[in-house]
Amino acid sequence: MVREWDPRIATAAEISTLVATLNAVTGADLPDDPPWRDVLMREYMSVTMPGERKITWIAEKNEGDLERGEPVLGHASILLLGDIGVVEVFVHPELRRQGVATQLMRAVVGRAHAEGFAALGAEVPGDTDAMRFYTRLGFTKAFTEIRSVLDLSTVNWYSLGQLADGVGAGYSLHFFPDSPPEELIEAYAAAKAEVQDVDLGDLDLRPSSFEPDRLRASLECLHARGLRPYIVVAVHDASGTVAGLTEVVVPAQRPTRADQYDTIVVPRHRGYGVGRAIKARMLFELRSAVPGLTQVQTWNAAVNEPLLKVNAELGFVPDREWLEYEADVPDLARTLGIA
């Protein structure tokens, strides 16, 4: 049976059971990824940005299985933002190919259809059952990224220091845990706004915040979800503007592996080593600030050759493709017998 489920009011036992299922899925699909910890998971699953909503469902064999600690058959969620819904579905690996994912997707599409959403998007790791599931439903691949992982035990810190010092004259680098200072917020947002019009073809399933108020809200949302950001900023000394920035987030739920968020170099400041220097400086700062950290993962468009080159110089190793799929809600509703 599939029922709507609200993590905000769920019991601790329900959250713990769901984390166990999530780790079974991770072990089957992404065996080299670290396991999830039951730390701030309620917040991780429920907190959203202003103007966004998240709706969640679970699939159980019998009502109350989740509370009793019985394995959850599956889980689905839809994040409603703008004019698109972002879908996530996972099913316990021992219970796949029994129609559970289809039942969950029927609930998701039914809600999106009822609320008038035109399209759904999904992020899917390559070479997993999820790829085949979404394709069978009629989703089409819209964008491909490459996930790369850096094992910090392999870093040549001497060489990295040379990269961190390789920024051109007239730029200074600054490290900020948690948030850039208030006096830099507008310049920081302006740097993001300068590159937000660059179209790489993706679906904006993880939209960047390039307005000052939304940037503040985004940082608050990260902290509320148990995701601590670390930021390195390159400032152009003569103008005081932000020439480049890089963001890494360390999740309380998986604190040994950090996630790379935005890395931006404003176009007129390119060619001075800013991108390479800020990413190298970030790794040095993380080594001191997060001593338990062992890996950093990042995603880059396959066509973004300059940043892929920088990541390779830093020691990142391509791990797998990460795919974005999209589908029209009316088409999905017909396929699933909803409309």
C-alpha cells in the first residue's frame, strides 16, 4: 500500500527505518558512497526554500510497518518549485520489479497532475535500475553531468599549495565557514547573477541563488537541513567586487563526503587562475575545518571542459554519469492510467 507520509511529524522509529532502507538502496546502487546517518534526517527530508513545497509518500506491505521497524518497500517525494516538480523514487533492492516504484510514481504524478504542473524532472545516477524505470515511463534524457570524486588521502598537498598561490596579482582569497559576511552578500549574489544566463542545457533542478534575499534564504535552508556550507571568495582588490567563488557543503547525514556546489568565475576575471586557486584553497581549508572529511564529490557538465580540466589537476577522478530526465505530466498521467 502507498500512503502520504510527513517526515515533520513522523516518529523517531519511522525515520530510523527509512534511513535503513535508504542505506540498502545506496549499498546496491552506489556501493562506494558512504552510508547515511540518522542525524537531522527529519530536517533533511522536510525543510524547503520559501515558495517551495515537498510532498512525500511511502510504500508498505502492511499499514504501520514503518513504525514497527519492518523494511519499507519504497519511498517517493516531489519537490514543487517554479513550474516543475522534481521527483525522487527509491525501492528496497530486495523488493524491486514488483510494481512498487510504479505505484509510488502514480501517487506522484497524480498530485502533480491535480495541481496543474506541466513537467517533472528527475536526477538519476548512471548505470542503475532508476535509468531504466524512468525511460520505460516515457522520461527522456535532457542533460548529462559527470560526477567526480576526490579522495583526500591521495592529494599532493605541496602541489596543491602551488595551485592555491597561482592566482594573478590584484586578487585576494578569503575563506568563510557558514556564510559570506553581510557586507559581501550583494557582491556575492551579483557574481552569481553574471553567469546565471549561461545555458548548459540542464533543467535547473538545483537552482542557484543569485538574488541577495534568496541567497540569504538558501543559506538558512542549508543550515536547517543539516548541511554546513564552506565558501572561498576571490575579491578583485581594485574594485572590491567578487571575481570568483566556490561553495562546498558538508552534510551532517554523511559527514565524510562533502558536496561541491557552485564554482563561479566572473567572465571578465577569467584567465588569471582564479578558478583553480579558489578550489585549491578550499581543499586546504577543509582539511583543517573538517578533519573527519575523507572525500569531496562534484558534478560538471560534460561540455564544461575548463572546469573538468581544473578538477583533474586537483585530483578528482570521474566516477559515473549523472543524468537529468524530464517528462510532461499529461503524458505520464496517460501512461499510468490517471487521465
